[in-house]
Amino acid sequence: MISFLESLVEPHILCDRNYRIIAANDSYRAKWEGQQKIIGRTCYEVSHRYAVPCDQAGGSCPLLRSLRSGQRERVVHLHHTPLGERLEDIELTPIRNADGEMVYFIEKIDPLPVPRSDEHARGLIGRSAAFLAMMELVARVAPSEAVVILQGESGTGKELVAGAIHQLSRRAQRPFIAVDGSGLTETLFESELFGHERGAFTGAVARKIGLIEAAAAGTLFLDEVGDIPLSIQVKLLRLLETGTFRRVGSTELRQADIRVISATHRSLAEMVEAGSFREDLYYRLNVFPIFLPALRERREDIVLLAETLLPRVSGGRSPRLSRAAIGWLLDYDFPGNVRELRNLLERACLLSDSDEIDLRHLPASAAGGGQRSLATKSPQSGPKSGQKLNLSDAQLLDLAASFPGSRKELAHHAGLSERTLYRRLNALGVLEQAEENRPRGTK
């Protein structure tokens, strides 16, 4: 088995049912050379610095999933590596003994080659279950030629996810062309997409290739596809069904070698019912839907995103978030999602004359309605105990230090919402330490 592992190019490890690493090939050991001992330790300790398996830390454990399904399993995890945290595609295959019992597991680790600079600059980063589940779908569909539709609220990063799919595909070295379906008139949109011949319409003084031709052998990203006019939807349907198109003003049929990814913040199904979107086009686009979670649905990523985005919007400074500012961010629902988070941080940096972002640099009331503003309310204010267990701060610290489950389970056990638990741990000054060490499976 060990000689088999050594024959594999990608990083591989062999684990037993207790998550213990039995063997690792040269490719895997090279990642950790001079860093730490690998053999004999658990995979979750090495890769995540957890004290418990991933499923007990609020994540998805491929080994547990394989034990339950009896089959090969695949997930995307955020792993600690000598180069920092990296998104990696994990494929785990069970090995059975003569009695058919699963006794060992071969784990293949394949780093997702998405440029970290882009991730950090634009927000494609996270460790929440919702984010990793989305990235697992990205990793699965990217190598194929399937048509993908991205659905999510404005500001969730649909173009960034489309770019990640392109970068993980066989077309990665070819163009990635984005077109916004909402910003142009019907005539101009058709010309931009399909191109036009000289004299095709007033102002067409020269032949122009369209974005379909510009994306040759690459990926065409149709953003806000729900805003595309019905007359253009017919031609887009023909493009998807036959792989052919015509420039405006031309009778010549041209072949298109492109992969199409579309995105919308609207419900296309409801638009089909209302007659404003073609049903046949909807089914052609809806081959592989991916839903992008809102930032309020991946609240545990807020601090990580904020600390990652701050250097990008600070104009060369090294700002840090105060404890109270972190509490404000965790309490806010971000109707504008990651885009709004970035804008808030940029504004705060402009308002701050020091290297600390505090409550006074954040809006006293933010857009969206229904959010509690912490600009005049410190994280320590409000109830000092859980609703059910009536815990003091000292008791909550003791419980957090000894509780074996995830942070979500801890909040439920203490009779608190996850948001309240975040605020209280942050006010007590232990949130940063919990994020770094993640003891007992908390996130």
C-alpha cells in the first residue's frame, strides 16, 4: 500500500478508522518537510489544528461520510498548510479487508488553484460550512463543460465564483469574458454579444467581433441574465442548443467554442411564470445551479473576511478592528453582503486617524432595516446570561473551555443564539483566541 501511495503524483495519505495517519507519500510529506511530524497524528489535527474530527467541529468529515455511505466521498476543506490556509479538494476512498469491513482510507489532497491574491482582494475566502459547501460544488462542476447558473443576492461574489470555475476548468488558459445583461439597450446588447457587420445599423462604421468571439475556447459569463431582453433570449437559446450564432447584419453562421456561466439575483422560475423569461432558455441555463450564501448565512466568516479585506482598502496602512467593532460587524445582517462589508471597511479606514477601527468609524445606523446598531451600545451591554442556563461570564468561559461539541451546539446548550454567543465571547476577549486555536471543535 505504501509503495502504491509513492507512485501517485498528488499528495496522498493513508488513515485508519480512528483518523490516524498511517502513511503519506513524498508529495504530501514535501508540504510539511521541516514543519511538523505527520505519521501517527490525526488528519484533523494536522490539516485543521482541531482537537476533534471535522464533523464535531461544525464541518463535513469525508471519513465519517464514507463510513456511513460505504463509498468514496469528496469535500472541499480549508486546510492549514506551511504556506497558510488553502482551499483543498479532498477525495477519500475506503479500503476493505477480506470480510468487507472498511479498515483504511486513502485520502487524496488536491489544492484548488484559485489565485490567493484575487481571493483576498475580492472576498472568495471563508471557512463556514455554507461557503465550503458552495466551493465543493465549484470544484465538482469546474472540470466539466456543464452550463452553470449562479444564484444569490447582490454582493455575494457571483462573478468571482464564475472566475473560479473558469480557473479550475480546462479552459483556464483561455479568455474569461463577462457581460452584464442589465446595462445596455436591446440593440447594443445584441451587438456587444454577437458582434456586427459594417453598416448593420446607424453608427456601425466598421465590422466588430462580439463577446462570444472574444471568448473563443474560453468562458462567457452572462451576469444578470434575468435582465436580457426576450428577443435576445431567443438567439441565446439558439447559441446554447446549436453552438452557432450570426453577427448582426450577417447571414453567415458561425461556430462558438465557449462555456457559458450565467448569474442572477432574481428568481428565473418566477419570471418564467410571469412570462418575462423563456421557459426553454431557463432549462438550458439551469443545468447545474449553485446558490451563493448571503453573508448573514456565513456569519462565522465575517471576521476572517474583514481582516483579509482591511489591508486592501486601507491605503497602505495596517489597521486592526477593535473588539467593539468586531461585535458590531458580527451583529449586522449585511443586506449588501461582501460588497457592503468592503465598502464599510473602506469608509471606516478613511474616517480613522489611527490604526484601530472602532465603533465611531462605523455607521450609527446601517441600511437594510431590522439590524441592531452597536454604535451606541457596547458588546457588553444587554443580558449578561443565557436565557435557559442563566450563565455568568465566568460560567460561560468554563463551559466554552470544556464543551466537546461545536460552537452551534454550545450556543444551543447555553440557551443562547449563535449571534449572542459570538458577542459575549468577543466581549470577554476570547474570540480571537478561539479563532486561532479552535479548541474542542469551536469555530
